[in-house]
Amino acid sequence: MFLSTFKKMKLNNKVLQPSSDKLVGFFGERIPVTGYVWVRTTLGEYPHSRTLDIQYLIVDCFSPYNIILGIPSLNAFRAIVSTIHLCVKFCTQDGTIAIVHSDRKEVTQCYNAGLKMKQTLIPRINSVYNTNDIPDLAELDPRTNHEQRPTLTDDLSKVSISNNKNQNTNIGSALSVGYTKQITDLLQANADLFSWSPADMPGLNPEAICQILALDPKARLVKQKKRYSGQEKIDAAVRETQKLLSAGFVREIRFTS
């Protein structure tokens, strides 16, 4: 949600929770998050509607839009967006399917306004970075800028954890001799805590980790097309599956159709 929309809704500033996060804009710029707020949101019109409490991040920047619903919000509404048909399908409160159509005129206006944003965005970024050269927008995107990622400051040396030559790890070679010995002794004393293969883990507590597939019992069954992979991938999948079978992590189940 943009700050201008937040002010137009005349919401109390006390409901705005502080946040220090940053969002990556459409053109790679980083936008600080002013805060976040929970707003009761209704999709569609009664009776073909659904109402949920949605968390919005508040950002202070220009945009032709009022609110942008992210993937978590769309998933909460169980909505499916079709950009080709310019509509959204979602499940209503009573479980029926409703459709919300967009206004093509509004879509065109927002699209044209979005194209103009780039012309005004580059000078603004240029003034923020205080440089006469217009920066490459791709360089400002943390998803493509690898220079900001942490790098190794020294070389690594291999350390054996047990008598098995295949059970080893790496530590920094720039550490002092005494500190290196302390770390090595600690790793060797707790060698039984390391899992080198699935067979080394006799069991996992479901309370620690559990994966559940969100399946809708009302959904229509669809048989997917058979996927073909290269022989190298097939052999690797067979080896990994055999490891899980040997460890008792998985078992074969046959379904009849």
C-alpha cells in the first residue's frame, strides 16, 4: 500500500507498525518500508465477495496504483489472476467462484503512467546517489548485484572430523594455530552430531519439521503429462531415492485409478 493511499483512507497512525525492511521496485530501486498495517479487505461485491484481514507494507513513493496485492494475499483469497483476460477468479465466503473484471481504460492509464515513471525515476536516483552519471538500474538491483554478497577473506584448509577420510570440513587458514586446534578439537568431540547421509538420521520428530500438502478435496482430479528427463538426471534421482528408501524415510505407495 502506498503512503498516499494510507492517508486518503484516513487511518490512524497508531495502527501503523514500524518496519526497517526495504522493497525492490520495478526498476531495481530500493524503497524503504515506512511500516505495515493490517486492513480488513473485501474482494468483489456482496454477495459474491470474500473478506480477509490482509497485512500491507506502507511505502512512500509515486505510483499510478493505490494498492498492490502480493502473492501471499492472492493465495489467502485463493485467487487466480489472468492478465490476458484482465480478470481475477476467487472463492467467495460460501465456496462459490466469483470473477472480478478490470476496467480496460484504467489499465491503459496505469500502464502509460508506469512508462513515465522510468523517466522521472532515473533523475531521482541520480540525485540520491549524488553522481553526474546516470547509474545502471540493474546495478541497483540486489538480485543481480553480486558485489554486495559476502566473500571469503582467506583460503580454506581441510580438517578431518573422524578417522573416515571422507568426513571432513573446511575452516579458514588465516586463523591462529591455537584457535584452529580449539575448533578442530570441538568438531572431533562432536563428530556424532554430523549427518553424512540419510542413514545417519534414524528419524525426524514431526514436531520439528513436517510438510503438508494443501489439497482441496473439492478440486477436480487432473492427470498430468508424463515428464521426460535425461538419463543422467534419472540415474541421480534413482540414487537419491534409494538412499531415502534405505534410511526408511520414504516408502512406496501405489495408487489405483
